[in-house]
Amino acid sequence: MRDLTDDGFEEFFRLRSAALLRYGHVLTGSPHDAADLTQEALARLREAWPRLRQRQDPEGYVRVTMARLHVSWWRRRRRERLVRDVPDAGYRDGEPDLGPDRALARALAALPPRQRTVLVLRYYADQSDAEIAETLGVSTITVRSNASRALAKLRLSPEVTTLEGTTP
Amino acid sequence: MKIEERITHIFGTEADAAPLPGPTFRAGVDRHVQRRRTRRHTVRALGVATLVLGLAGTWLAVDRHPAAVTDPRPATTSEAPTPAPRPFAEVWPGTTRTLPGRLPDGGEYAIRAVLDPDTYVVSRTGTVPAGPAGEVLVLDNARHTTRSLVRATRPGDDSFGVVAVAAAEGQVAYVTSGVGTGAVWLVPVTGGSPRKVADLALTADQGPRDIELVIAAGDVAWSPTSGVTGARPGVWRAALSGGPARMVPGSEGMTLTAWPWLVANAHDQKATAPPTLLNADTGERRTAVRAVPVGPLTCSPSWCLGLDSSGPYLQRLDGTGFRTGVPTGTIVADRFVFGFSMTPAGPDQWRFGDPEVYDLGTGRRGVVRSRTDNGHRTWSYGGGSALLLYWSWEQRPDTYEIVDFTLIR
């Protein structure tokens, strides 16, 4: 791994900020929240840099910070919670091409943040339940419970059944 | 496909759609650092103040009243009760049509613009053998024929195609996009050779994913909002009669609303700054007056649509005319809200209703109702500035139903 001495934060930022912003986008489902979350996590990294650069795993620090921040921020903001931005319906040219999964994506966006974060870590970051537990600072039982509830909610979501059409 | 596989696909697609860090992203990190330092200093100061006040509180016997709870929403100032939505054919008789659900050769298609009540600009969305995705056609619904205008395809590159279409004033504008390439084109609606209006400067690994496009008043104008690089994202215009494309001065960070008006909307749920508008022809600027002090707010020259924890709301640009119980979505042509109802359904949950269009001028409100005998439906608003809504039912895939809002006066 590259030696991140002589400060090295700018180099780390240049190399990894795009990937971290992508991770933030998947965690939050919103480009605006993703930017806010990623910048806050990078700000914390900046302050901890003199200590962390010796460990040479700054990206792991940022990703754990982002996952935990996302859960705690949303807990505080739950009354303000929006589903993405003021949304457009139907098929717009600019939306990610999710095809028949469009409704499922909306249902994913409406999950409580801890449940969505567990799914992101499991299905996007490809972490084991033990790794997810370590990332979020909870037990593996809590991880499995959140994943199970999230999947059950998605299968029964009115969004999915209404917009995807198992029932009208 | 199992739901776990679909979730993996969705997250991967969302990651691919994420914007790249913009030129101000790094400065944003520094702002967060500064905010954290300020917050720490404030917390220390507050700690001292709290200690002082706590001690003082033990000495003072004061008749205390609970602080008034401030509702961030204004008191009711609704200009008119928001009506319940009714089926489109009842609300706007004569504006609804039925189109075939497939092209004459069996291909799938999307409706992009209305030329007249029987003629539509459409784009092919299926793939071979019916025909390549990316083809733009004119569909004559009276004669059940099509005429190909453009085949925007690239052999061996499935990612290449048409991502936006607009039609008016005898011209069809469209945007082609592929990995590392993108361009704005014009072609006469009667047919002929397409003319490239402008290349789009793209980020390294993607084409434009979100671009607004309009033809009006002798111009074609467009505003890419993601996937396009360059130091000055904004709104660009070119004359239909020819000449180079140029950026509208002062349009950095703005997108199209009702041309020639551009807008810089507030998307962030923490936003307190009001949206601002710019007239691309005259340079006139307007600033919205917030009826609700914080949250996302999107505006047209006359109206604004916001969303808070109670649901969507509407207001005039000057902050008056506050009304709730409205659909959320997009303001089109400074007159219609194209969207759907959205109501709180519990903590962290929203319930989305049926596709709706709300006429801001008259207060009338149309809806596509679910019907159990028709199965589920898919619908589209055509994209961009198109004044149309169309949908199809699972049990009737051979038919599109469409509402033509250009017929509403």
C-alpha cells in the first residue's frame, strides 16, 4: 500500500474521494445526503489523520464512520426524512436504469436507515454479518434481525406490490 | 430473480449513478472541519453558561410557562380548497387518447412529444429483432404508421442511445449518450440529416444521465445535471437557425424550468436559502420567498413545490397562496404539477399514491386510478418539458392511454 506519510491527506482525497462518494450514495440513496455524509466523514478523517496515517487504513476508518454516521444522523432527523428529493414519478431519462426494480428501489429508500445500512453492507460491500456487526458496533444477532426485518418489509411493501404490480 | 439479487443490482446501479466529486467538494470537507471546531468551542461555552444558569435557577423563583411551540408551516392561507382528484377523462374531456402499445413492427416504444392530436414523436426502447433502441420515430396514430427520423445507435455498444428528446417548432432535438460520448442534435420533424448542435464534455466513465432539453422561441436549450464535467455546468442554448452553442451567462448551477426561465432549486432537506430564477433572455432575476423556512423547494417562475415532514405543499413564488394536500413531483410549463400523492405512513415511511396531474391555474386535478381488473400499470410523463402523461395496464399491454395537456387552455 502507498505510504501516506508527509501528510498525504490530499493524495488520499484525490485517489479515493470518488469511491467514497459512491459508497455514500448507496448508503443514503441521495446525492445531496451522500455529499454531506462523505464530507463529514472526510472531515473527521482530516482531524484524525496524524494518528490514522500510521495505521495506513484511512479508507476503512472513513467507511466505518460513514456507516455509523448515517445511522445516527437519520435517527436524529427521522421527522425530516424524505424519500430522495422531491421525487418525479414514472420513467425519466436521467434516472438510473432500474427497469422493473424501480419500485423496489423506492421501497429500499423508505427503509429505516439502520436496516438499509445493513443491506448495503451485506449486498453492496459484501461484508459478512460478523463484519457488519463490527462496522456498526452491534451484535451479529442485531445485524441478522435488521436484515431479516428489512427483507420482510420489502417483500410486503405496498410500494413494491402497487408499483410492480403483483396487485393493482 | 431473488430479491437479494435484485437488491445487489439496485445498489450497484445506484453506485454507478453517483455523481463524481465536483470542484467544490474538497472545500466542503474544510467547511465540515471548521464547523466541527466551531461546534466544539460552542459546546464548551454552552457548558459554562449552562452551569451558571443552573446555579442561578436554584436561586430564582420564577413563574415559568412552557415555550411556545413554533409550527414551521404558515397558518392556513390556502387560496382554494384542494379538490379530490378524478379520472382524467372526467376532469379534461377531449384530452385523452388511446395509442397502440407496440409499434407496427412489434417494437416497444416510449412517447416523447405530441406534434398534434394524432401525431407523436416516439423513441424505440426495445431491441432487436424489432429494431434497435435509440431510434426516434414519428408515429401517426390515425394511419397506424411510423416514419423513422433517426437511428442513434452504435454497433456493439449497448450503452449508446438517445437519453432525451424534445419536439416543437418543426424540429426534434435529441441527446445521444454512450460511455465517454454525448452530443445534442437537431433534425427537422419532416426528416432529413441530423445536425450536431454541440458535443457534451463528459466525465471519464459515463455519459449524461440526467439532462433537461427543450425547444422554444427559436432556441434549443439544455441543462445537464450529472455525468457531464467541466468547470461550469449550467444551461446552454443554440438557435434553431444555426450558430454555435453558448452557455447562458450566470446560469452556473441552474436547470431549465419554463423557458426562458432557469432555476437553482433547493434540494437539501436542510436548505434554508430560497431558490433563485434567471430569465435567459432578459437577465431578470427572481428569488422565491419561503413559506416554510427549511427544506427542499423547487420553483417555476410563478409557483414553488416543497416537501416537509407533513408532506408536500405548494406556494406562490412570493410566499403567498400556501396550500397542502397537493401531489408532489415536478412543475411543468409553470402551470401543472406532474407527480403523485405522497403521505406519511408512519416513522420513516411514505405512501405513494396514484399518478396525478394538478392544474395550478384552475385547481383541477386528474388521476390514473388503480383498477383491480386491469392489473398493475406503468406510466410516464414523457420527460423534460413534454406536456403528456401516458400509461398502460398489465392486462392491456397492447394499449397506451395518454393525456395531451397541450389541449388544455
